[in-house]
Amino acid sequence: MSARDAEPLIDQGNTRLRTEVAAGDMLYQVFPKKVADQLKAGQKVEPETHDNVTVFFSDIVRFTDISRVMSPSKVCDMLDRLYLAFDALSKKHEVFKVETIGDAWVGVTNCK
């Protein structure tokens, strides 16, 4: 097999590797580190109980009314700035971001 013949196989392998790396990285965006580590290692993730957990819910009061009078780009900019600040604070204070949907942000802490 010549180098030229091998190029498609190399490209396929590189594409598959990039996909696997991206999927592995995505685990850490979706799950707490401990859970992502276990999933990545192919281990079973057992449920846990915690005596003291804090769940933080954020919701913008009158968001629908506010977004009606703002341009879509202004609404997106406002949410971007707000949730980037929340994300930075969550990393600083070890809060696991559970979800961001529309104007709602949910985080959990004390799950170690």
C-alpha cells in the first residue's frame, strides 16, 4: 500500500479520534468530574446520597416582557453576559451547572 492509498484510512482514523476526544470532553460538560471519569473509564456509576446539597435556581423575572421590547441580539447578549458570569462563579465556587435553558440557570453544590 502506498502513502497515497493510505491517506483515506489515515483521514478516517483521525476523524474517529477527534470524535472520540470531543465525546470524552463533552462528558465533563454534562456530568460532574467524578461521574464523567467513571463513564470515560467504562465503569458503572452508582447513585450517591448526600446529607447537605444546595440547588441554585435562577430565573429572570418578567423575561418574556423584557424580551418583547428588546431586539433578539440584545436578548442574546444579555443572557450571554449573565450566564458567562454565572459560569465563572460556578467554577470559582465549585458549583456544578446542571442546566441552562432560556432564561433559567440551575446549579448544584456539595455533591462531592
